[in-house]
Amino acid sequence: MTLHNNKKRDEILKELNDFKKRDYRFSNGRILGSMCTQLHPIAREAYITFLETNLGDPELFPGTKQIESNLIQFIKELLHAPKTAAGHIVSGGTEGNITAMWIAKKLTGKKEIILSKSAHFSFQKMASLMDMKLVTVPLTKNYTLDFTKVQNKITKNTAAVLGIAGSTELGTIDPIPELSDICYDENVFFHVDAAFGGYILPFLKELHYDVPDFDFQLKGVSTISIDSHKMGYSAIPLGTLVIRESKWLDKISVDSPYISVRKHAGILGTRSGGPVAAAYAVARYLGMEGYKKVVENCMNTTRYTEEKLAEIGLNLVIEPPMNVLGVKLSKPEKVAKKLSKYGWRVNTMDHLSCIRIVIMPQITKKIIDDFISILKKACEEVGEL
């Protein structure tokens, strides 16, 4: 029987490995269009150690719950959250954004959200789920929300305003300070989607980049979503929603009489402690100085990529405000398909007629050199150069 079981085990593992071989890998640097990353080695170890824990029933796992509390405290300090603030662990930016708008709707009883055309697609999901209306504001020539148009969009039906600190498309940063002032003066809930930029902007400031404030230092900011599985250099899936007033969580809490806590907030019930332990391990290992170095390396590689693209005659949609580049092309889909045939993956944005390259921590200048030669070849083959 043991021999049979070992044989079956080996067959299953071989089958799984065969499937895995079909996947692209972050580790070889050929995924250039994703905002997720090759996880830090310590994250892998932590994740595996806490695989069977469930933070949805925290009194069964008090040690894991303490890890969650420690991680939330780290993120609150990163975002200058006040003592009244709460952190709520979520699966990522989509759940964070939906949860923030759920709180806004519960607090205000209103249904309209003011946001830009570059808002993440999670807001379309949220509008459908919660019967809310999206009120769009035009973009400036720099692809950021035109805050001068926001005031006139605010009505008695406005539940919230959205600002983006690192857009999915181009890494752009909305004028968060100006939006904060408007929302504070108008007493409107203001959510900042920093799923990508939350682990970048604090360190860009320390590196003396000209970036706006975006966090709870601004009095009008109500909630911020931030993802550890992006520039937090950790395992998928893990995000955090930070909420200025912890009492607001009561608005989305329900009775949970059959588990170890009597009130349950948020969307998910069962939540693995694995990603939480992974994110905390990376935060402890790198610390603020370590993250600063990661961001500095990513920005240096971004500037290098910009130079190499110019050398082969390609231009950018805008000067990259962080480690995201939109490369202008007349045939982005054809170029992307050619790159895929050569084993490289980028994302296309047809409405901007470009491909998107994201310089994550595992991307080196050597990888960029290899990519640029293939990109030039792909462009020549489709008549782009």
C-alpha cells in the first residue's frame, strides 16, 4: 500500500510540475507587465510555516493574530496613521477598494463616487455589487485626475472621492493634497488607492523625488489601500486597508456567534495567515532602510530602461513618476504577441496605444539589456521601427 501511495504521489507531483513548466516565472525577469513580484526568500519560508492558520477565527491562532497586529502597526506607521486608526487585512487592492467604498456608503447613506477615468477596474465591480454610481472626472495631460473639476461634481449624493497614488496604467499620482483639502472642506469621504504606490512613495520622498503627500498626514484622507504583494516584496495575496477611525469598522461588522469572535468585519471569513506572516517577515527583514534601497534600485533601473528605449527610437507616454513605463507604439498588440513568442510578457493598453513595463525588484539592468534587444527585433518584425 505504501509503495502504491508513493507511486501515486510521484505521478501527481509530476503532473503538477508539468503544469508549472507552462507558467511564466517572476524569477527569470521575463514578466515585465505585472505589478506583482518574485517574493522575497524569507516570505516563502514564513508563508509555508503558517499555511494551516485561519485569521478568520483568531482565538484559535493567537500567535498568528499577533503577527497580523504587528504587520498592521508597521503599515500604520508607514502611512502616518493616527492612533484612532484601524488596519484591516484584505486579499489585495480590489478587496481594499471595495471595502473602503462599503464603509463610505454605510457612513453616508449615499451612492455616488467621484473618480478619474484611470481608476482601477475594481471600482466597476464595486459599483455593480453595491448599486453605486461612478462619476468620472477628466484627466490632465499628465494622466492625473483634474482636481479643478472635482468641486462641481460633489453633490448631496456624493458618498466618496477617489485619489490614486500610483495608477495601474502608468504609475501616475493624483493631486492627493488638493483632493484632501476639497474633501475635508466639503466633509466628503476620501479614499486613496495606494495599492501599488503605498510601498514606494514614502521612500521616494526620502530619496528626494518630487512626489506629493498622499497619506494620513493629510487631514482629509479617510482610508488608504496598500498591497504587500506588490512593492511590499511579499507573497500573493495580501493587502491592507487602513481606516482613519477604527469605529468605522463597526459599520461593516456582523454578528458571528459560531466562531471565536462575536463581531466580524470585512468581506472574507476564512483568511490564511500565510500571506500575513510572509509580509511581516519581509517588513522585519528589510525594515525602512531595506525598502528604501529596493525602491532606489527599482528607480535606477527605470531610468536605465528609459535611456535604452530612447536608444532604439521608442518614446514614452509620459515621464515615469515611479517604476512604471508606458512605451508608445502604433501596434502594441502585435508587438506584445511577438514578445510573448520570444518568452517575454508585457501588458498592452490600447486606449493609450502603448505597452506597459513595470520595473519590479527582481528586474536588473542585465535583464533590461536582454529585453531591449528582443523588443527591437519584435518592433522591426511588425514594422514598428
